[in-house]
Amino acid sequence: MSTAKGHCDPAFEAVKQLLSDNVASDTELGACVCVNVDGKNVVDIWDGYIDKDKTIDWQENSIINVWSCSKTVTNLAVLICHDRGLLDVNEPIAKYWPEFAENGKKDIPVKHILSHSTGLAGWENADNVSLEDVCDPTKSTPPLAKQAPWWTPGTASGYHAMNQGHLAGELVRRVTGKTLKQFIAEDIAGPLGADFQLGAVEKDWDRISTLLAPPSLVDTTGASLDPNSVAMRALTNPGGSAEFALGPEWRRGEVGAANGHGNARALVRILSIITRGGEVDGVKLLSPQTIDLIFQEQTNGMDLVLGKPIRFGIGYGLPLPEFVPMIREGRVCFWGGWGGSSIIMDLDRKLTISYVMNKMGAGTVGNPRTEGYINTIYDCVAKMGGERKA
């Protein structure tokens, strides 16, 4: 008997049952899943608990730090700026942020930020940037403008795990006059009625789920132990901390790459703007031409930080079976968050999928539970298609 709450179309009952079974078996502590097909939420369910002692149920309005799923909203902000003519992703970053030209970076285009290929995957050790500093872009963004790339920009991706939002956010600030946090609130989440924010205002702290930490990113990426490697420099200066993410500095901060707070419903509401041609319920944020930019391949090969083959378009990952087998081929873009959260935009099937959880697994773009939900959802979609044809 399923215990998951919320709305679930009968055709997706298997997804609801899987979530309930995972909670019952302690595979999950608490989680939510949302699926939008052709503009309609056919799945919007949640189950489990937001605290490790299992005393507080996961509610309809529970939210959680979604880690790198934050990047999907941050990069959307840059694409919206492109669409409005405030910047051009093909133009140099330094055109909008002149200080960025230092140390041979004057020709690096904006799209390299959105494909993790600027050569700036993190902060130099000499800058001694702390997690507290990362939360304050006014302290941690200027050093990025000064430092030299760690590899030739555009030749490979090197996952900008913690600092992509600083780079993208500074561009948004330069061309709009708004902080990234403000832009997301006023130009994305607000108009769409999405329960998503960078950081979290204090009145919402009581509905934020805890996080059960997985192995560190360094332990799970196969990164070299050489302290001078790109991977170690990117992932350890500073390293991510699930415990720190539950504290006031993180929640009050602006970390566009990692401190977004929301749930699966919120991510689907926002990112379905891509799946649905740039407009959701009368709110138009992108043109079809800007959406096409997402699918222009920028890099395809071994990522210098994650140590895995990754294919990036402009703003999002693109299908590459050897990287994430659960992502289907076609006009599909996606990304995930540390521990297993995921958001997928499948334009071929008019399908947007998100899964968000508090019991974090190993890896950055999915865990075995993620794969289970995604595969089950696609099975249900395939059956729906067969029934319609019949």
C-alpha cells in the first residue's frame, strides 16, 4: 500500500509505489518527485521525513538545499539576460565585466561559464577562500577575475562545482543591476509562482529538510590525490559540507552554484520553461532561438574535475550514455545535485522530471534511486503512448 501523498495520475502509480517502498525500506528518509507532461503535472508526490529522527513528516511545502540543481536556475538567469539582449553568450565575459580580462582572460566568451570550460573551476589556494567567504560574492568573486585559467579555456570542461554561480551571478549583476538572488526572485521564481530561492529567508527555515551527508566529492569522483591537480584544487578549496549547508551563513548567502532551496515541484515549474518552448502559463522568459542555444555542444570528453566523460551544451548537460545512462537520447538537457537530486527537460516528449531527496548518495548527477525513478517514469510515459495509439 502506497503511503506517498500528493497527486499522481493512475498511469504513474508505479512511481508513487516506488517512492513509498523506498521510504518504507529506509532507502529514502524523505523525498519528492514531480513530473510534468505537456504542461500538466501528472506526478507531484512526497513521502518520508525532513528530520533524521523521523518526527517531522515531509510536507507539500517542505524545501531543501538542492545543491547543483541550483545551477540550472542560475544558468537560466543568464539565458534570460541573453534573450532580453542584455548580453550575448557568444561575446567575451570582459565586455560586461572588464576586470575579468586580467591574466589572459579577455577573450573568454560567456558561454564558457555555462559549459564549465573557462579554466576557472575554483579558487586558487593562495586566496584562502573559506566557505563563509563563498557565501558572500562580494568577497569571493573578485579573486576569480584576477586569477589565470588552469587550462586553455574552451578545450575541455572542468566542473565549476562551487563557483559557477559567482561567475554567472556577476554577469547578471553587471547587466541588470540586480544580484543573482534578487534576479531569480523577481524575474523567475516570482512570475512563475515557484517555491525556489537562493539561500532561504529565515521565516522558511522551519520547513527546510535536514541533509544526510554522503561520501565527499573528492572520494567519489576518482580525483587525483595530487594537490596540484585541477580536480583537487576545485573540490577542496573550499570543499562542500552538508553540515555547513544547514547553518545560517549558507542560508543567508548567495551561492548560485549550490545553495538553491526548493523542491521537485519548484524545479519543474521553473525548468519546464525550457521544455514548453519558453513560456509557462502566460509567463514568457525565453524565445525558441535561445532554447536552441542550449543544445549547441560546447565540450564532449573527460571532465577535468569529475574525472568522467561529460557533454555540455550552453547551460546544461546533454545526453551521453557513458556518463548518465538514464538520460535518454534526443533533444534532452539536464543536471543534478550532489547526492542525487535531478532535473531533466525532455523536449522531444514534452516531459520535465525532478526528484529531490535528503538522504544523499554518492556522486553529483544521480544515485541508484535517481535512476530507479527516472527509468520508471519513462516506462510509464512509454505505456501512455502505447495506450493512446491503441
